[in-house]
Amino acid sequence: MLLDLSRTISFFLGLLSLCWATLGAFFVPGSSFEERLPIALFRLGVAACACFSSGLLFSLPRRAGRRYQPLISTLPVQLFFWTLAGIAILFLGSWYFDTYPCTTFLSHDCNL
């Protein structure tokens, strides 16, 4: 029972750290990408620690006769990797549209 409770608490702490990392990567008003990048990397590092420690708890077997589950295949670690990929794609896309605001499919006459 204690193992199940600690898994649940660590999973939700991992989710909260991923939300904190996502908010830090995109929703900092008045800052440039160069200022947000170190903050986002630090927050992703903290989220990685939370998700991998939660994954360690998820890899422990519930019963004595069961095998250990690999760390990479646990839900918190997979969720971290999917969130990392999503944040990277969105961050690069927002950097591109901030650097090159006029593209041909948006407007033919850009006078910025």
C-alpha cells in the first residue's frame, strides 16, 4: 500500500514539474528566446529528475515473483520523453516564427 501511494504522489509531482517546465519555456512575458533557453533547460532538468525518480518507483515489482520493468518503459519516463519532444518542436517553431515573421503563406506583402 505504501508503494502504491508513493508511486501516485511521485507521478503527480512529475506531472507538475513537466507543467512547470512547459510554462517556463513559453509563457514568460517580455523575455527573448536567449533569456528563456537556460531557464527552460534548468526546468527540464528538474522535471527529468522528478520523472526518472518516479520511474524508479514504477519499475519496482509489486509482488515477490514478478520481474523488474525497465526504467525506459515506465509511464513517467515515457511521458517525460514525449513532453521533451513536444517542447523542443514547439520551442523551435516559435523561435522560427519570431525570427522570420513574414512567410509566403501568411502574407505576400510584409512591411514590418
